[in-house]
Amino acid sequence: MNFKITASMMCADFGHLEDEVRALEKAGIDGFHIDIMDGRYVPNFAMSLNDLRYIAGATKLPLDVHLMIEHPRTHIDLFLNTLRPGDTVYIHPEAEYHPSTTLSKIIDAGMVPGIAINPGTSVETVMEMLVIVDKVLAMSVNPGNAGQMYLPYVGAKVERLLKMKEEMKFELWWDGACSADKLKEFAPKGVDGFVLGTTVLFGKGKEYKDIVDDVRKMNI
């Protein structure tokens, strides 16, 4: 079974951030997921541009930057100038007047364009963007905080996206409340990647390598 996993770095220990990056690299994580929150689009502040710069300088693994901010096009160059070609940038279509323009800037900079779909956002409202982006991040919780409960109606949306991803040529990723049962159910169905946070990876009192190995083997 071929799927990727990234570490949700907003859940990491920021008092020992370099150690966290090194331990996750050694554990065999596929990349780092960076949640940027502005306190406006979502009711929380999370990682900053400086946090992103630090992690970008500390690892050669791919970065997935999830912009939970209003009007990302206003500040998109700050993020694009920090990243490397091949890194992913997700925007929320609702946060932008003309999301396709922002996605074009991401593409022109050599990054991987992605959209994040909130639980309450229907597939129909983002249909046109599905042919533009390379990655779709399906949110199974409302964005803004770690450790939330899974919203069960999201599963049906993921099933719909799974039927569309080959034709429209995008990768489908799962973000939020990524528990063992969700991995075991949706990885075999074809979800390409999962963002791991407090539900499976962080704060478990176990070595990251042991957790990552168990996830790879579905022994969780």
C-alpha cells in the first residue's frame, strides 16, 4: 500500500524544534506540514513565516504549507520566496476573491498548487479548481485547532473525490483527526497522503520512529 505521511508541525514541541525536525526525519516521515493561521480566516494564530523559514532551512524534505489566512494573494510572495521548487502551497478557495489567480502565482513560482476543502465546502463549489491543482487537502475537521473531533459526513466527500482524482489528476490528502481507523479505512481506498498530528503522532510518549513504522505497517 503506497501512501505518504507528513508531520503537522503546529503540534511539535517548539522548545526543541530542531530536535523535533531531526527525530521526524530519522523516523522516516515524508515531509513537514506547516499550518499558517492569521486569527482572521480561522479563530486562532498558529505558525509564523519565521517558523516556516526555520524549518525550511533545517530540512531538505518537502514542505506542505497550508495557508489558513484571508486573501493569501496579498502576501503569497513572502511564502513563495521562502520555499523551494517542488514544495506545496495550499490555499482555501473561500479566503480569496479570485483563487485561480493565486494558484497561478504558486504554479509560476515552481511550487505545487493545492486547495484545502473545509468540511462545509461542497465539491461542486471547487470543481473548476480541481483541474488546476495537483493536490487536494480534504479537511475532516474545521480548520484552526488541533485535536478536534472528526466530522463523519466528510467521509462521503472523500469517497466522491477518490472517484474524481484519476480523471482530474490530483493527489488526495487527509487532514484532521487522522486516527488509526481512518488510516486503515481510507489508505486502501486510495487516499494518497495523511497529515499526522496529535491523534496518532505527537504527545504519545513513544519514539517517532516506532509510530511511523507502525503507521507504515498499519499496525496501529
